[in-house]
Amino acid sequence: MILVDTSVWIEMLGGRPGYDMREEVLPLLVTCAPVMQEIVQGLRPGAESETFRRAFLAMPVLGDPLPLSTFLAAAEIYRQGRRKGFTIRSSVDCLIAAIALEHKVPVWHRDRDFAAIARFTALETV
């Protein structure tokens, strides 16, 4: 399984080349509630977006519902990063990283926050 971050979904939805979404890859992809919120709130109105929305909401969701311990783990990721000299720009990215760490799955991203988090935690990235 691979947790796909919002940054990758945005590039895919924007038609950026270089994403191979063969049928054998799709079953490996999972999401989480924070990514779902970011993606769905950014969809433009229209039939194509609605088709994507239905398929996206059918994906496996990690950590649903999210317990308080996940939010506390995200806060600790942020605090640990600050202590080590890393400024994580998005607390949502800390939450996504905490979910990935809890479920022992890598995060596929195009976001420097995850690269930084991976430098001081056990987070695996793609």
C-alpha cells in the first residue's frame, strides 16, 4: 500500500505527464481523511469532477476514524522537527505523516514537508 498525498493528486488531476496509473497500480493506493478533504474541496464543479469524486471516495481510507492519539502523534512530529531545526509548513502534512507511520505505509508526495519529516522520523517516502 502507498498513501498518496494531495500534492501528487493535484499533479495527476492537472494532467501532468509522468504518472503511470495502470490497473495493477491502483489497488496499491490508499488515502486518508485529510487528503480526501484537501482534494474534494479543490474539485471544480462538473461531471468529470463528480466522476473522479465518486471513484476517489471509494478508495481505501487509512485511520478512519482518526483517534486523538493520531493528532497527538502529528503534534509530536511537528515539535520534534522544530527541535531538530526543521520547520514543517503544514500541520496537515504532520497529520498525514502520523497516519502513514501508524499504518507503516510510505507516502507518495511532491511536497518538501514530507522530505523533511522523513529526515527525523521513520517515515518512508516515494
